[in-house]
Amino acid sequence: MTGLLLMACATTPEPEVFARAADGLKAQTEARSGDLTLTCEPQDSEVWLDGVPVGSCAELSGRRGLSLGSRMRKVEVRREGFRPFETYVEPDGVRATLTVTLAPISTGGRP
């Protein structure tokens, strides 16, 4: 029985085995990708993904959302006159929602 086991280990796998393994790895990677829906105040704030502008919060708040892929991403929300918001998001295969309310920059003076 031991000789049979050694013989089986010494054989070269068929190409189909490699194809199935590659499909399995691809499925695992795709399963981790996720989307992010944003709700912001002010609604016309700009959204940046890894330092690149991708649209406004209003555009990304509906069904479209923001596709994150399968790795950790830096998400920033900016608007002139407001303090910027930044966070890191790691997709986990679901659609997440991020609610951001930007704080106005105070000038320190009284109106």
C-alpha cells in the first residue's frame, strides 16, 4: 500500500487541476471585493479614493456606490470651507455605507 501512495505522489497533475485551482483563487479574491455607498453633508463634497478624485458624494450615494476592489483603500471627503475627512476601508465582500458630516472651518472671528 505504501508503494501505491508514493507512486500517486510522483505523478504530474493534469492541467485541469491547475485550472480548477486558479478558478478557486480567483473566486476567493472576488469574494473579498466590496462597494461603499456614501452619505455626506454637504452633499456636493468631493470623494477621493487613494488620492484620486472619483466624484461627488451625491453621485456615490445611490445605487452606483464606489467599487473598492479587494485591498485596503483610503477614502477622503473634501469640500472648500470644511475640514476634510479621511478613513481607511478594507472590503469584506459586502456593500458598506459611510456617513460623513464635514465640520466647517471657523475663522475665529464673530459674525
